[in-house]
Amino acid sequence: MLKGGLYIMDAASIKQEYQDAFDVAPQSVFFSPGRINLIGEHTDYNGGHVFPCAITLGTYGAASPRTDTTVRLYSGNLPKDGVLTFDVNDLSFNKGFGWGNYPKGMLYELAKKGAKFDHGFDLYVHGNLPDGSGLSSSASLELLVGVIAKKLYNLEVEQMDLVYAGQQVENDYIGLNSGIMDQFAIGMGKKDQAMFLDVNTMKYEYYPVDLGDNVVLIMNSNKSHDLASSKYNERRSQCEEALRRIQQGVNVKTLGDLTKEQFDQATYLINDATLIRRARHAVFENQRTIDAKQALDDHDLKTFGHLVSASHISLQYDYEVSVPELDTLVDTAWAQDGVLGARIIGGGFGGCAIAIVSRDQVDHVKEVVGDTYLKRFGYAADFYVAEIADGTHEVTA
């Protein structure tokens, strides 16, 4: 069912879709959320802080064990792909296998941790995360498969084990040098709470999201991105090179260890304009995230909004991962009454931005930003008010 441009799903409808695909009813149904990040972008692989939360948009999955060793996959989002199959004893990467590499990769990483798979399963997935939106559809699928495998194979693994396995799928199996934030937010999410995470120590705290009379508005540019083929890996390698140069004169393990003042004094060690900009974003964004948490503690929503907007400027000019579509969404939102702040979210080069908007101004902001965007680019942006959800879990009809 469509509602507000989104496909609305529940356990009962996914069960029926599974039965339509495989001619039998599924054993179990699961849900894995997407995520947004209030602030703290590209800091997770630079040893900084992040401030994400899971959302009610995500991926449903229905599954049943098989008696043989075949795994059958079907996506309600990609029906033209038909049923993808592989043997649970052959978990090698196959570029031509498309989206099926994410479930296969999750089993591969769990097998490395000692999991034994003595039978296959059938899996039907259907998500309402917009394609290429930067809301972490791949991490959503990874954690979905992890939780399904935990149940079907009676695995004794903790949720954090699944989080780390999901990151390893991205890094080692798929080849995207991402950090831990997406899998962490999706696997460990709690309804109505964000997570303030220090990726250096993996210490975290749940934090009730109290924005007063404001909501988080997701603005989807509908410009798709593919992080694995974008300059995401290049940005990470640039930060690593900047860190290597800083370490020639400063005893730090990550860019997140540096204060803004320490970084300023160390820029002569980097001595490269591009590398300085990349590292400056990582250092300053980390501090912005810490300051944003403090602003919420102080109930200072104005300062929180300013920090959110400053994050976008840094991502646009220092990290250079924004695009005209995202800048248009953010710039237009900034000009509207009732908007505290706005910025790009996710890896960049497309996808979504968020705006912190007064609840009574949401419809106006959507109308003005949407009209401006359509006139400039010739196609529509989509808008959704974010609702914060629990992490990946089994659901009942």
C-alpha cells in the first residue's frame, strides 16, 4: 500500500508476499530499520563521535529453513532479478550476483566467526528505504540477514557481533571502506532514542530525542549514489594520509583524538591543501557532534540547529561530498521560517538531507523546498518525517 509516496508494509503483508513468491507460508518475519545521523558525518572511520538513530523506514524479511543446502533469495523491490540461488557451502563473492552478495557476505562473515550452516533457507525481502538514498539500505539488509541466521541456525552471537560482521561485509567482502556507524545504529537502535557513540572506545549512551516542537524532516533528492564506485574510499584514504603525516610529529592514533587547536598547530605537518581540508572536516565535525550533544543537554535547540547547518558547510566545502541537488535542498530549507538547521546525511554524492523543522511549518517547508527543487532539476524530491525505531528484530503479524 502506498501512503505519502512510501510503500507501507507490515508482517501480514510480507507473509503474503513470501507465500506468493515461494508457494508456502514463511516460518518467521523480521524488520530491520534504516538510519539517519543527526550529526557526525564521516567521523566514524576517523575515530570520532556519531549521533545516529534507527528509523521506521527499513527492510522487512520473511524466511523459512530448507532441508537441503540451497539458499533462495527474492526481493520485492527487484522482481526482475527473479529468484537468486546459491549453496550455503559456497559463500564466495560473485560480482554478477548483485544484491545477493549482501546476504551471502553476511553468512560468509558469520562462518569466519565459527557459525555452521547445515541447511539452506528461503528469504523474501521488501524494503521501503528509497533506492540510493543514503539511509543505509545495505546495512539494513546485512543486519536483517544476521538476525535471521541467528534464529534459523540457533547461533550464540550477540547483537554487537552481528554489527561487526555487517561492517566486515562492507569492508572486506564488498570493498567499501566504511565505518561502524550504520550497522551500529541499525542493530542497536531503540525507539525514540538516538545513540551517542565514541567509535574510538565503542562506548555509547542512548539519548532521548527531545526536539521540543520540532521534527526531523528527511529530504530525499532522488539522486542515487553508489558509494562503492564513488569517491568515498578516496576520502577515507586522504584522511589516513593526513593522519600519517600528523603522526610524524604528534602522538595520536586517530584524527578524532585531536582538538581543533591541536589540529591547527599540526597543519604544517600535512602541508597539502586537499588533505588539510579533509582532515579538518573530520576533526571539526567530531567537535561539532560533541557540542551538539551538549546543546541538547542544555535544551539549546538554536545552537543545535546552527551546528547541524555548520556540518553541511564542512561537508560541502572541506570534504566535498555534496552535490548541487543536496545543496539546493539545504539552502532552500535554511531560508524558511521554522527551520533550525539542515544538512546532508550519509556518505554523500546524492541521497538525502535532513532539516530540523518546527512541526507547524513542515507542510510549508515541503511545498517551498519541493517546488524550488522541481523547477531547478526537473524531477521531484520526496519528504518524510523521521520516526525513530527499534533495531533489527523479529516481528509478529
